[in-house]
Amino acid sequence: VFKVLELLGEPWAKDCEHVPFGLISFADGMMSTRRGKVVFLEDVLDQAVERIDKIIAEKNPDLQNRSEIAEQVGVGAIVFYDLTRRRIKDWTFDWDRILTFEGETGPYAMYSHARFRSILRKAKERGVAPCNSIEEIDFSALDNEEAKSLLQTLEDFPNQILRAAEQYEPSIVTQSVLEVADKANRFYNAHHVLVEEEGVSRTRLLLVQAVTVVLKTGLNLLGVAAPEEM
């Protein structure tokens, strides 16, 4: 292929690189054209959307635009799980692991984004906005282990993106997204965001806002949607 591009005179042909990747297998055997066991991606994605739609219907039956969100989460779950594994590694397809909303999965990362977007909407309804300048920040509101650990991970996010690009390794991005989601949820479970002290609320809302920006950026870089609600 590279030689053909060169013969065609494409100026960018010399910059192309072959990036190898592993094989995906199903529980009943490898996907193989020789064995007549081809699994079409379209069928896998359709089934993922159908399964996620049922899960969402149970968890949040009143959710608006459920079919649209199920499409985003179902497709995103497949893409995210594939990219969670190191590019060169083989892995076995497992619906239960891919579609769960817990652990190192796309649905967990997407749900985390939706959860923190919901906090920002709730704050807006109450007339409370994140700090918009460093002078407004109440640093005492972030003087705890969970906030400090989360801030360090957010700060390191751009470095992880660069590493992923340099190594052609998207799993670095997925792991970084999962780390942000995990630490953000730990912070939220340990500390109330909307409290009586407005300065504390606005400061913690700023942190929540930063989390949503990083999660959405990371998910989008992977080709995964970041639903506003789930």
C-alpha cells in the first residue's frame, strides 16, 4: 500500500506507518473467513445498542431521547473497550464486561460525565455558578486528599494525550479517562459539592466543571460520545 501511494506521487506517502493491532475473538472461537465465522461490526454495534437500551430503560425509564443516548452508549461501549486494551494485545469479546456500568468500561466513563454535568445543571437551577477567576477560589474547599489527587490527575491529562500520540497507543487515553472518572467519583462521594458556604460550592463546582471538560475531551478523542444525561 505504501509503495502504491509513493508511485501515485502522494507527498505524504513517506510519513505513513504501519500500526499493528491484536485479534478479537469470541467465546465460540476466532473470527475467521476460512471457517465461515465472520462477525460483522454492524451486527455487533446493533446488538450493543439494543442491550444498552434495555439497561437504560430499567435504570432511567423516563429519560428523554433514550434511543439516541442508547446509540451513543452502545457504540461507545464497543469502541472504548477495544481501545482500553493495549493495541497489540489479543482479547476475547465479552458482552457482560463491555456493557457494565461499573469498572473500566465506556458506559462507566460516559455515565460519570453525565453525572457531573447533572451536578452543574442542578447548581445553575439554584443560581450557583463555578468560580470564574482565581481570586474567587476558596482553596480550603480543595484541601482534602480526594480533591488533591483529582487535581493532579487532571493536570497530567495533556501529558498522557501526548504519550498516546507518540506511541500510537490509545489505551493510554482510555486509562487516563478512567482514572479521572474514578477519582472524580471518589471526591464526589466523600465531599458535598453544593453546600451552604457559597465560596465552597463555587470552588468545588469549578473542579466538577474541569472534570466534565477533561472527560468529554478524552472520550471524543477516542471517538466516543459524552452524553449530557443517561
